Amino acid sequence: MKFLGINAIFHDPAAALVVDGRVVAAAEEERFSRRKHGKRPLAFSAWELPEQAARWCLEQAGLKPEDLDAVAYSYDPALVRDDVSGVDACWEELRTLYARRAPAFLATALPGLDPDRVRYVPHHVAHAASAGLASPYRDAAVLVCDGRGEAVSHLAGHYRAGELTTLAAQTLPHSLGLMYEDLTQHLGFLRSSDEYKVMALASYGRPRFLPELRELIYPTGDGGFRVEPVDWSGYAKALATGAEATADHADLAASVQVRLEEVLLELAGWLHGRTGERVLTLAGGVALNCVANTRLLAEGPFAELWVQPAAGDSGTALGGALHLAQTHGDRVAPMPGADLGREWSEEELAAWLATAGVPHGRPADLAGAVAAELAADRIVAWFQGRSEYGPRALGRRSLLAHPGRAANTERLNAVKGREQFRPIAPMVLAERAAEIFERGPALSPYMLFVHDVRPEWRDRIPAVVHVDGTARIQTVDRAGDPLLARLLTEFEARTGLPVIVNTSLNTAGRPMVDDPRDALECFGSAPVDVLVLGPFLIRRGEVFVS
């Protein structure tokens, strides 16, 4: 059977296609529209249908809208409560009306689709399915934590033989995700977008406000929690956008980060006590907090954690489609990886280069040639294969650099127009990771955990060591990505370092590069030395001749 999943509520519009229980394609609309998180200047216009992403997903399988058995919409307006106050109250009625009319909107966007085939999947059920059904485990506990859904902000349950049992759900307005968003805004960052900046800033501070926050943010012992109103200005004054954070701001970020981790540990402990499962799967925007994930694994009761790589709202498109497939009797297969987006053939890439008139070469040994560029301390824009689903660059749309040059942290943040307190990440062969990094899972293919850098390596790879001595690593599997594995091997042969810097291929305020036009535009506007477009290599000096 054929199921299309749609997320078009709150932010991060996305589409995903599941055919006969297998994930065929998934992509965020921002990769097509070039509007990050699907946001326009007015907040309500974030409710954007992923028209381009949905059409592309269908094209990947050679399907038409009328071929679909059903479409999952990852928000059920029937579950919205009238008595929820203080949570986007001014937009609630309009948001609900939009969701109720979504079947008609989708039928207009996808001519041939019968609007009666649109099925509402509760937001947190879609999140749960994106973890529990997409993971490699048939039986696992599932914890969803985000800003909000229709009337709740959290779900705790478990999957057994593909069936979800919900054990707890926290009603609004209590929300760990909204609390973290409020702090993000108070610190001068963009809410529902820049929460990872708060996590990075927390490493520079001390959790000295923790005692007060424990009185306001606390678990209730029944699988839920309470978040009382917090006056952030009582801890640190509001920070204007672009202003420099003070020690008070860093301490507040550190305090909230630690309190979030503590509450998540309590929730996980309760869930383990109810399920006895050895594996915990995570989804929801809070699951993108890799520091919290690592503490859950290190100190929590579960032996293994699996986090959905598109854990934010974009992942509910995948979860909604998987949920329908499961409920209609398909045997759902685990997601094959995060590389579920668009790709281009060598011939198509060559045509783009010809159209752009860009001088380029085609090295016989691409990995060796790129390793030589990196060893010479050049920044490389790397464009290969299918693009990633989710917010992490995983070696498909990446900026690569030498990890042994401490200045490359500042250099790459300048290239991307980012705050200088933000870390950059390393990639490493899976079998080499334990030599260099400790704590965290042995395998981390989706960059959703942090690891401690072993002391003897910190001075050797300073560009990827955060202020707290950690790194958010990506482990590379030789069989799964042989070109990337060979690049790591060739780089080590030249430098003695088995690690390469990997950060997303984009600049400030822009979505990650997705198609060849995006890559060429980014290369033309950013101080990047080399662009690798499939098998082709373009050097800066050979393109721009004065």
C-alpha cells in the first residue's frame, strides 16, 4: 500500500512516502522553497503545505496523487481543547481551522487526490511512530517531548510488535519544549529554530540557578511533569538579537539545560519501570538535544537509545505515513538511513556545470584529491548522493575542513555567519571512534549524541573540541558510505588524523544546500576553497579570475 505523510502545522513542513511498509523518500519543504523551517515574516504563514516536497516524493516512486491509499496529516484538530490558555492562544482558532481545511488544501496542491483519503494522525502519535516504527527495534519504549501538539506536549509509551501503547501524556500548558523555546527567545535567538544555540551556550556557563529552577520545573511521579511560569529576567536580562551573551546568560542556559536533563532522566526512569524495555526510542524537538541524549544514555536505565534523525516536526511526516502503513496491515521496515532526499546523476551534474560555465576537473581518485585539499587546510564544500532528512549534515551536503587547525572553528563559523561560541563537529570511521572519543554510544551515525574527546587527542584535533571537552561526532560506516570512508582513510594517510571536520553546507539564515544550483550559489558567495559536486572538483582560483 502507498501512504504519503504530511507535516504542515507549526513549522518544518515536510513530506514522506512509504510504499509497502518501506520508506521511499522524505524531504523538508525548506530544501525546495529555500525558506528555513518554512517560515515567512508572519508567524501564521509557517503553516505551509509541503507542495514541492510532496510532488517530489511521488515522482520518486512514479506515483500520481490518485494512486495513494491514504495521506497522513500529522495533527488532529478534533483533539484541540478550548480550555488551553497561554499557549499561542491568539492563533489557536486559526490554526485549528487551517488543519480542518487541510484535506481541501492538499487536494488543490496535488490534483487528483481525493480529500476523503486524508487521515488525521495525532501529532505525538506521528512523532512516536517516527521513532518506534522507524527504528531497528520491533519492541522498544518511546518518549516524545516537544513544544506542543494539539493538547499535550509529551507522550510516553512503548511499541510491541509494531503496536503503540500510550502510558502517559502531559497536557498543556506544561511543556519542556516551550520552556526551552521561551529561554531561546529571551537569549536573543529565534524560537522554534535556534534552541541548539542555547545548548551550545550552556557549555560556557555554570548551573548556578538550578535550585530555583527545580522549584519551577519538576516531574510529578506519574510519567508527567509541571513547568510553572518562569520570569527569565529575574536571572538575566533579555538579550537583543546579535548582542553578546554575558556570564549570566551562559549560566542561565547551563541551569536550564541541566534541569531539562534531570527531568528527562526522571521521565525515562518512570517509563522503564512501566515497560521493562532495554531500548528507548526518542522523537520530538527535545530529542535533538544531543547533550541531554548522552546523559540519558549514560545515567538512565535503558541499555540503548535510538533517536530519529529528523526528530523535530519534519519527522512527523514520516511518522504519520508509517503509522498508517502499520494500521493498514503492512509490515513496516526500519528507515534505511537519513539519506532520503534528492540526488542527481553524473550527467545532470555535468549539465549544471556546463550551464554555469564553471571550469572543473574529474579526478581519477576523488577521495585522494579531496584529502589533499583538506590536508592543505582548504575548506571543501561536499555535495554527494541523496540529501539528508533532518537538520544534521551527514556527509551528503557538508562543509569539510582540517580538524588539526584550531583556527578552523572560527574560520568555519565566519564562513557560515554563525556565532563564534558554537562548536563544529567531527566525522570518524566507526571502527576508529573509540580510540579518540569516549562516553556516548559506540555508533552515532546521525550526530545526536556528544562524546568526550580523549585527553591525548584534544590538542591534535582542536577544531572539533568544544569548550567542555566534548564533540558531537558522526560515525561513518565503510559499507554504508564507502566514498566518505575512503576520504577519511586518505586524509589520515596524509595527516595522521583519522577525523575530518563536518558541518552543514549552508550560510546563516539559509536552509542546508540541497540541489546543484544551491551548491553553486553557496560556493560563489561564501569563502570556500573547493566545491566537490558528485565526481567533479572545482577550485576557487579556477572559477573566479580577476
